[in-house]
Amino acid sequence: MGNRRRVAERRRTNPAVIGAVLAGVVGAAGFGAYALFGGGSADDSGSHAVSDEKPEVKTGPLTRAEVTGAARAFLTAWQSGDAPRAAAATDDTAAARALLTGYTKDARIKDVTLTAGRPTGTRVPFSVKGTVSHKGTEKPLAYDGALTVVRRIGDGKPLVDWHAAVLHPDLKDGDRLVTGEAGTPPVKALDRDGGELTTAKYASIGPLLDGLREKYGKEAGGRAGIELRVVRGKAAKGKDLSDKTLLELSEGTPGTLKTTLDPALQAEAERQVARKARSSVAVVRVSTGEILAAANASRGFNTALQGSLAPGSTMKVVTSSLLIEKGLASADKKHPCPKYFTYGNWKFQNDDKFEIKGGTFKASFARSCNTAFISQAPKLKNDDLTRQAQQVFGLGLDNWAIGVPSFDGSVPVQSAAQMGASLIGQGGVRMNPLNMASVSATVKAGTFHQPYLVSPDVDGRELATASRRMSARTLAQLRELMSYTARYGTAAEAMAGVGGDAGAKTGSAEVDGQKKPNGWFTAYRGDLAAAGVVQKGGHGGSTAGPIVAALLKAGD
């Protein structure tokens, strides 16, 4: 049923049948009883003599007879299925006729019985019973409604004050009732081993399952259920009101869809993020790009795949590849790391204002020296980092097709201080854990493999590719930088116990208005690459680092 919420049918406990109600009304008001089944006239005034005098325009409060007469005319015509006559008993004939016609044609409601309640002033309550029928499937419908009688401007004739809510209380003006397929068919998503993916097993995958249904519901072989629903008009959607299910005639039959998620890694990812508020993590297979796990502490939004956050110093992996390729840095050569560096009228500094005198680029990378990178900004073109991210790492082109909605990273062309800031993952650079896991995977694999959750064989979609690879020299040095950082740098504590061919990079991204930065961590080991973020958590090595390291260990 998509994002529509199911509502219970409403019934009055003891609806007053119209004949019984009016028996009491006759004694009090002195007019003949009307019944929906009697086919009486809308005008209770009886016969009149012909006169040449101009008809008198009725004014003043409506009498009880006028209220009940107008209500009877409308309800009798509606019950008989005569939409034109029912609409003529309202003050907005065109709008009423369209909805009343759709009540039978689009909502497929038949065998309607209307029972009026006791009038209160100009308001007349009534109950509705009918049957919703669609292609051989039927289900009873019952709800309560109400109408109000007003005088028509001009001649004072009593008419029903028309609003969509007269037809059904959940309708807003501009809405309509429709019975048919309940949107996209449901999907039974499976992990790579054939086990069903549910929120009972994996608490944070609700948004991911919604994305799979939206993308593959029709292709997975399922069949949508049948329902009576309110389809919102423009006015209601402008108020953030979604379509609403009123009655479910039949449940849908789900199709099956296999994903790349690894059940053990997904379970571990869920355990890890559950321990750390505002955390998210993603794991990919280095050699293929398959997404093996994606989890979020927050249940409402898939930050791991769709987040858009400054990645901080984890972006230095991409920047380092650029500097090495351009001959502006080399792992074992001396490289400046001053306390401060001013560029574009901004004064940049290192964490705790440290400096490394006479150190190598490898030392600066391992300790995450900001000025070591920003000091090279004057030697770069404004679009150099953007081109490197797009051409080598497949980022920022908005062309990933992973199988569900995703954000593919953004490295916009910037100038002056903002360009300098982008070199250390600030400025306008935006990433999520999946993007940064892919960065580590590209370093380990030597080439970019677009991450994916559903095999492209399912729907024949084309995966994104990078236009070029790093040179062998650049790649070897970049791996050396990440390996050294995992053993001796800011990532060493988190990576302790992660053996084998491993590399890592920490990051901390400052965010305006936050006391603590967002902590980032990206790493690889063997055929696994992972990245995580803990928003408002502090330094990445102590926040996101343990989450990522635990998943690399779990991949044994």
C-alpha cells in the first residue's frame, strides 16, 4: 500500500433509520415524513397557484422542513445512482457530479444504502453501507458521513453545501476515490544465500526494502493487491498528505528478488550501529563492487547509501592520488606540514595546531596533516580534484545504478579557499559511507567497480565505469600510505587485530553548529572494503573506526 496508511472502517453504534427519525420530527415540526426509499420530491411546499408576481427570494434561517427536504433530495438521488440529480441538489453541481459519478465508475461502489440520522440545525448526519467490487472480488464498505444545508445565493433555495467530504469524510476538495491495484506489487527480498530480508532480522533495512519494491516490484513477478483508496489532489499533496487506503479487497502476491547482502555481515553491521547513535556503515566486495552490508542507527533514512555529508580527511585518499600523479607529493619524500597555511584568505590549521618538521608525505598522511594538502592548492587547477574523483574513482557523476536510490558523491569545482578546503574533504565535497567504501575498494582493486545491491543481470541495467585508472606508481604509493596509517597512524588503534593486507584512513568533518565533528573511517582488508560515519561523534579513529574494523574482522 506504499506510504498510505490503513484506516479502520467507522460505524455508528445505532444509526437512526430515516423513517423512525422523522416520526418524531413530524410531531415537532408538523411536516410529512420523508424516506430515502419513497422517491419524494425535493420540494415539500406542495402545489402552488400560477402567479405573475416575481417569486419571493427566501431569506433568513433555514427551517427544519427545508433542511430535511434538501437532504432527502440529495441522499435519495445518490442512493439510486442518479449522479446528475444528486449533484443538482447541491450548490456546486459540476464538482459534485464529477465525484458522484466517480463513486460508481472509479471507486466501484455499488448497492449503496444511505440512512439519515437526526438533524442538528442545518447539519444532517448519515451512514453509508455498500459493496466495493473489482474484477470478481467484493468486500462490504461502511462509514458515517454528514452534510450541511445552505441557502443558494440568488434565490435562497435550500441546497447541500458541497465539499468532497460529503461523499467520504477522508476526502479533501480535489481528492477522489479509486478502487484498483495498490501501487507497486510487494517484493520478497532475499540475501545472497536465499534468506528473506526483513526488518525483524535487520532493523535498519526498511528504507532499503522500500527502494527495492519501488524499483523491482513489477519486474520481480509479484502482483499488487486491490484496494479502495483516496487519491490526493494537488491541494492535499501540497500539505504533505499522502494517498490513503480505506479498504483492502485483496493482498498482493510478492515477487522474489535476490540481493548481494551477506547475512552474517549485515547482522554484524546492525549490531555495530545499534551501539553507536547516529552511526552508519557500508561494506562492499573489492573485486566486484557487490554491497555486502549497509546499516544505520537511524531507522528513518538510509544514510549509508543516500547520505550527503562532508567526508573530512578520508577524502585525502583521493587528494593524495591527485598529488602523487602530478608529482606534487611522494610517499617517502619530504613534504611540508606547517601549523598553519593561508589560502584564499582563509587560515587553515591542523588538529591541535601540530606540525611535522622535516617529515615525509607518508608521515603527513598517517597523522592527517591538513596543511600538507592545502599547501599544494596554489599549484592545482580549480577542477583538478573534481576530475580526479570522477575519472578515477567514479564519484560525482550521478550515474550509479545500484538497484535502490543512492547518492553518488559530489566534488564540485570550487575556487580559492573553498577549493583548498575541498582537498581535505570540507568545502562543498559530500559523500556517504558507500561512496567512501568504494574509494577504499578502488585503491585495493586498482580500478573502480560501481557498487551494486542487485545484479545488473536482473534488469539489464548498465553499471557506471571510470574513464581511467591510476598509474601503477601512484597506486603502489597510495596503498603504502593507507597500509602505514593502519599500522602506525591515526587508524592504528581501531585496526589493531585486523591482520592481512589492510589499509585505512581516518577523518573528522567539521559541521557548522556542531560541538563535535562527524567521525569518519574507511578501510580495506583482503576482498572487503568498508566505511562508516558517526555524526556528531568526534574523531573518526575512535568512533567510526571500531565499527569498520569489526566488519573487516567479521569477513574472515
